[in-house]
Amino acid sequence: MPEAPKLPHDLSNPMNDYSLTQKNKNKLQFIEDVTSNPDQVQQRVLSEILTQNAAVEYLNRHGLSGRIDRDTFKKLIPVITYDDLQPDITRIANGDKSHILSSRPISEFLTSSGTSGGERKLMPTTEDELERRSLLYSLLMPVMSQFVPGLDKGKGMYFLFIKSESKTPGGLVARPVLTSYYKSSHFKQRPYDPYTNYTSPNETILCPDSYQSMYSQMLCGLCLNKEVLRVGAVFASGFIRAIRFLEKNWSDLCHDIRTGVLNPVVTDPSVREAVMRVLKPDPKLADFIEFECSKKSWQGIITRVWPNTKYIDVIVTGTMSQYIPTLDYYGNGLPLVCTMYASSECYFGVNLNPLCKPSEVSYTLIPTMGYFEFLPVHRNNGVTSSISVPKSLNEKEQQELVDLADVKLGQEYELVVTTYAGLYRYRVGDVLRVAGFKNKAPQFNFICRKNVALSIDSDKTDEVELHKAVENAVTHLMPFDVTLTEYTSFADTTTIPGHYVIFWELSLNEATPIPPSVFEDCCLAIEESLNSVYRQGRASDKSIGPLEIKIVENGTFDKLMDYAISLGASINQYKTPRCVKFAPIVELLNSRVVSNYFSPKCPKWVPGHKQWGNVN
């Protein structure tokens, strides 16, 4: 199997252009090699995984008994979801150190933005997985430099943050995958590389206080504005929050730049020390930023304040596509670049044509990252064209899975992964469409995360969870002899941060007026009923705004049905959609709003899982 190219020692010299060019060539050749014979690479990856983990309890429980061939693996090992794996995950979380899933020690849990039973899913990982993730990161800039030369001559202004972590009863750390990566030596002690030369000092990224982190990262980005060649964050929503932060705080930031004195709001000593290495009195720069930020229009603010920026590096696929108009407004049409496809379960692939339109982004899965299989999915015909993915698979459906080299152009699949860290035929939940091929390796459009109704940031709320939350909230209306006739929802990203909107049509007893505070209690009751990722976004990360209930006129949902039927829906099969995205439908609902109410405070949230009690 082709080895990931190693970094030569002489690359520590920042002036060594020849070495950088050679390194880029090595990385690009690696991509050529692994995409030229993906099936052979995949067979060897599976063989390596099964050899390394031959003695683990999970594989032997299913009768594999040390065999490593693909056919036996597919015959004996079931295709599973997180719920199937949860008993084993719980044993590991509680301190069982036997080789349940992996022959290597489980070093920590990566907390997924997907949830099970309202709590974040826990993905086991091992120390050597960090090496694999670092490999994928190392491919990004050699690819990008083919399209945008000279990126090694400046800096990247990336707004990167850590999130809170907790400990399982058995003492293992549980935290998001990016927090794990930023806190690792792979990131903190990375050798000099012009492509990981960021405006944000490590100390500002690793600051646990999100406000101090944002303030100090923005300040450093402003101080180095002429050196910035690319800007970004992980998600589009996070980058827009950073620009809105500048909108609210540019006056204080300019004061710091003018005087060379850091605002006392930043109290973390290590962050202050790191920022003061960058911050110097610069009245001219302060005047320039003040002049641009005090203009009435913020259109093109990115290219105005950071004039050498060549692109915006953020994820704008899937639900993040809702932020594209806002990014275009702030970025004055700068290219929006999605570089990689990854999750807590596994890092998957890279975008080999990064300057394509957001709607055309496709990812080439790198065959060395894990063993990949694909479950065909089928659309339900109708207006919503919803995706049909069975929750559990019968024997026939298990046999329908195809290998990476056998997928068909234009077909949609659910991704199933087997990893070195101990996931076997695990359904990730992402739906992908084959868009083309790089050599013999398929390239995929990310279509959606299955069963997600609402999403603002990394939160994912499905219809079942939303329905239970609405049912809980409606109990507040019982004393007023009111019933909920119909409801739907909408992820409103016109506010920053975005927020959930729930449209309610009520059957009212006119004799009993309902105080506004009751509807506010309903808003909070919905929020309290939603999963921990949503509640963390509201209470800790401040990445989601207060939930809003909009009461609509009686007959509104009949109008909604009439509109859907006019577009071709069958009157016999029509069901009220529990989430709406289509602009004309949102406009129809908004045109019939009679009152609206917001959640009065943040829902309760604490790190960790509620069943862990107070182990943290």
C-alpha cells in the first residue's frame, strides 16, 4: 500500500522553496497512487484492520475467528448503527479495559454531533488515529496550491475553537474530534509549515473561554491583515459569527490596535502574553479598520479589511449551504472552498477541485483512511422526494452493500465504514451521490445527513425529537383550554446566530386570554427537550439563538396544503411537513403570523452524559 509521504527534516527551513515543492509533489503522487487501484488498497486496509484486531471480543462474538478475507467478513459481521454498539461503548466508558472493539487501548472518546437518546454519540479512538487524521490534513494544501499559487507567502486567518470536554466514569476523556486534534502534539507542536502558518497563536485557539478566544483571534487577524491570504473556520456558521463579532466589537478592537494595549476583557495570562507578541501600537491601521467598519454597508467587508484574501475556507455543503448568500455578501464573491470530508467516526476524503461552485463540491475518498462500503438508498417519489433508508437491515439488504470500486455514477448511497479504531460495518448516516471518478476512485457529492430536520450549527434535530419536544411544550397550554392544530418548523439563518422557528396554529377558547409568558415557557420547554448538542450550542457555545414560536392565523395549514397540491402533491398522500425550507412556503407562513415569542433564557446543559452523574 502506498505510504503517506514523510516530512523531510530540511523543511523546517521556511526559505526552502525547493523542499516545499517536492513535498507537494510527494503528496499529490500519493493521491494518484491510492486512487489508481482503490480496490487493492481497500482489500489491504481491511486485511490490516482485521489482522490488528483479530483477537477482539466483538469480531469473535460474530464468529470471525481470526479470518481476514473480505467475503467471510461480509458474511459474518452485521451492518450496525450506534444503538447496536451502545452496550459495548458503555462497558468501555465505565472502565472495562479488555479488548472489546480494538486491540489497541482506547485513548479517548470522540463525541459526535449526532445524538442517541438525546446525548452525543461516543466514538472510540486510539492514539494512532491522530496520525491518520494528520495525513488527510497534509493533503489539503498541496491540492489547493495547484489552483492558488503563493499561499506559502502569507498567513491563514482561521477561527478555530475548542469545546468543553468531560470524563466517562472509567476516566476516559470525551470530547469533539477537533478539540482532540487541537489539543494534541500533532497540532500544538507541529513543525514549521508555511501552510499551517495561522494568524491565531495556539494559546488563543486553546483558550476555553469562547469570548476571549474570539476576541484575541480577531485582534491578531486584524493586526496581520496585509499578510492574510485565506480566511475560514470549520463551518460556514462559525465564520459568519466571527464577522458578526467584528461588527459588534470593532470599536474596542481598534482601540487596542491604536494604543497597543490589550483589552482587560481578555484575562487568560497565556492568551494575553501570546497576543502581546503580535499587538503593537498602529494608529494608521486602527484608522483604516475604523473607516471600513463604520461604513453603513458591510458588503465585501472581508476583501476590504483583508485585501489580499484569495478565498474563504469553510464547509458549505449539506445544511451549511443555507449560509452561502451571507458569505457571498461579506466576501464580495470570493471563492467558497470546501477542502475535506470528515466525521468523528473517520476522516474520509478531500476535494480535488476546491475552486468549484459550492453546489458542485465532490470529495474523493482516500482509500487508506478506512474500509468503505455503500448501502444503496432510494428516493420516495412525491413533492418532498424524501430519502428512504431502512433503520435495520434484513439479510437481503445486508447483501446489497457494494465496495468503493463498485459504486455506480449517479447512484445515492449511505456510507458504511470499518475503522482501525474498532468500528465494524458502522452506518455513518451520511447520504452521498457518486459524481465522478479520480482515476478509478469515486468522487461523491454530500447530499445530506439522514433524518435531520433542523440544523443551525453542528446541531442535528430529527422529526421524532422535535415532535416529542412540541408535545412537552403543549402541556403548558392545557389550563387555557387550547389545542395545537398543526405545526411546522424552520431553521432561520437570517439572524446571527441562527435560531429555530416553530410555527403553531392553535384552536383557541376566546374567553381565556393566554399571557405571553406562557408561550415563552413553551419555547423554553421545547429547548429543554432537545438533545445535548443543541443545548450546548445555546448555553455554552452561543452558536444558536433563542428558539421562537410564531402563532399563525387559523386556516394557515390548509393554505399550505393547497399550495403543495398546486405543485403536484397528491391530496390523498399529503402530510404536513414538520420542517420547511422552500422559500415560498416560509413566506406564506410568515405572512400569516399574528404573534411571536422567544425563549426567555438558555436551556440547562452540563458537559458529559446525564447517566454519568457527577463524575466530571
